[in-house]
Amino acid sequence: MKPPPFKYHACRTIDEAVGILDSDPDGSKVLAGGQSLVPVLNLRLAAPDNLVDINSIEGLDYIRVQPDHVAIGAGTRQYIVERSDQLHSVLPVVREALSHVGHSQIRNRGTVVGSICHADPAAEMPAVFLTVGGEVTARSAAGTRTIGSDDFFESYLTTALEPNEIVTQVKFDIPSGRTGWYFEEVARRHGDFAILGVVALVSLEGDTVSRARITIFGGGATPLRMTVAEQLITGAKAGDIGGDLLERAASEASAAVRPTDDIHASADYRRHVAGLLTKRAITRSLERAGSPA
Ligand SMILES: Cc1cc2nc3c(=O)[nH]c(=O)nc-3n(C[C@H](O)[C@H](O)[C@H](O)COP(=O)(O)OP(=O)(O)OC[C@H]3O[C@@H](n4cnc5c(N)ncnc54)[C@H](O)[C@@H]3O)c2cc1C
């Protein structure tokens, strides 16, 4: 199928792009890698009058690793982020998660920021953003603001962004101390969108859990933090986390997700998998946090 007609704007500066968005916010769409937007247009699920292409804007293609965060520009392709050894050394969960995003051809064009803005609830990058924490920087004709990861995802494919805003970068927080991580997704084939997945970071101070972040994706209209399961293990000694405590965390996760039936899996199956993946995420994250490597 072909997309409905639109006016194409190859913008050279952010000011030019936000100017077009501001003149017609509801009739304009930002075009980044196009790996989600173009299929949406071809299926005629959206019919914007203006496509605001940000690919020719200089200065949006970067990865900056700082002591407490990593900043990724809106032009940075997923495969560049996936291959960054510097980023990998501080946030290894990102490479693992990106390796599950579609296929290399998709990641060659798709951007990390575009994936977060698209906010597919079964996508990997929104779940990573919510788990590691951080913020996006949004520009509009009115100025610049930041939106924290906890406030960003509102509903299915819906974020806190206004239609006249462009995200110029995303910042991922780097966890401090001894932190273990885990990523796993269940999909019919590698590269498919997840039926259900988990991302976790668990930090230890001594042998006590000081911080836990566990996110399930594919289990509701947005990626979902498993806050009760997180609270259950926070403050517990790593050696005491097993048996009953893990079972309670799993059943809290199964209760916290809001899945629906679809052609890939039933809601009951997804609830069951949410519990299993939560248990595994806690166990493996603790192992990683406890090991010197
Ligand atoms: C066959 C196939 C398989 C795929 N499999 C997966 C998968 O398994 N997991 C997965 O996560 N994704 C998958 N994707 C989607 C892919 O990851 C996309 O690249 C990503 O979701 C969107 O990034 P993009 O840069 O292509 O954004 P675009 O498609 O250009 O834009 C997506 C949306 O975000 C908005 N947007 C983009 N950038 C900005 C910005 N800077 N500021 C404001 N709004 C912005 C656009 O207006 C649009 O609404 C798949 C795609 C295809 C075609």
C-alpha cells in the first residue's frame, strides 16, 4: 500500500523543524528512522499533512558517556548504540536489549529516540528507559523542557510529548555501586516484537538490596514497573531472596500486569510469564551484582 499524500520537509536545523511543527502541530509528524512511521503511513493508520524529516539536522548524532549518565542524540541509529563499547561498559543491558529489536536492517535506520517516542508497549527501548531511569529533552518553538522516564509513557503509543515537540536527546542514568542487570523476552522468533519481556537492575550495598527496578513490557498499554515486587526485595539480604520471597514477587508481578488476549498469546499466558520472568530477573540480577566481573 502507498501512504496518503503529505508535504515532505528535509529540515536542516532544529529551529526549522520546530517551526513547521508549531505551525501545524496536529497535522505534522517527525520522521526519524521511519521504521515505525513509514509502515504506519503505508497502512494508512495516520495521514499527516507534513513529514518533518530530522535526518539532515547536524549535531543530533552522538553518544556521550558521562560519569552518571549516557546522552544519546535523536539522530543516533540503534546499531551505533548497540556497538558502542563505551556505552556497553557502563550500561550492558542496552546492547542486550537492542539485539532483540527487529533485525540488523531495521536497527541500521531506526533510532533509539524514535523507538522511545513511538512508545510501543512491546518494544525493548521504552522498557530499558523506564528501568534505568533518565529523561528526554524536548524542544518546541516555546523552548526546551525535560521529561523524566517515570512521567513519559502515558498509554498505548502515547507519551507526555506535545504534538509540537521534538525530542533532541535521551539521557540514561548510570546506576551507582554494584548493580546486576537482566533482560529476557519471549517471542515466537528472534526479532519479533516480544509477547512479554522483562528488564531489571538490582543494586547491592554490602549484601543488602539497596535499589531494585523491574519492568515488564508487552504486559499492558505501556511498559510497567513492578513496584510491589521491587519493594519486596529492597532492604532484603541477597542470601535471603529465594523460595517464598521469590514466589511472592512473581505473584505480585502476575497481578500487576494488564495484558490482553491477541493472536500471539492469551492474557493468562502473559500473566504467567510475567511472574516467571520476574523471578528469573531477580535471581540473575543478584548473581551479576554479587559477582566481581
Ligand atoms: C519489520 C520491523 C520489525 C521491527 N521490530 C521491532 C522490535 O522487535 N522491537 C522494537 O522495539 N521495534 C521494532 N521495530 C521498530 C523499530 O525499532 C523502529 O525503528 C522504532 O520503533 C522507531 O524508530 P525510528 O527512528 O524508525 O522512528 P520513526 O519511525 O521515524 O518514528 C516513530 C514515531 O516516533 C516519532 N518520533 C521519532 N523521533 C522523534 C523525535 N526525535 N521527537 C519526537 N517524535 C519522534 C515519529 O513522529 C513517529 O510517530 C520494527 C520495525 C520493523 C519495520
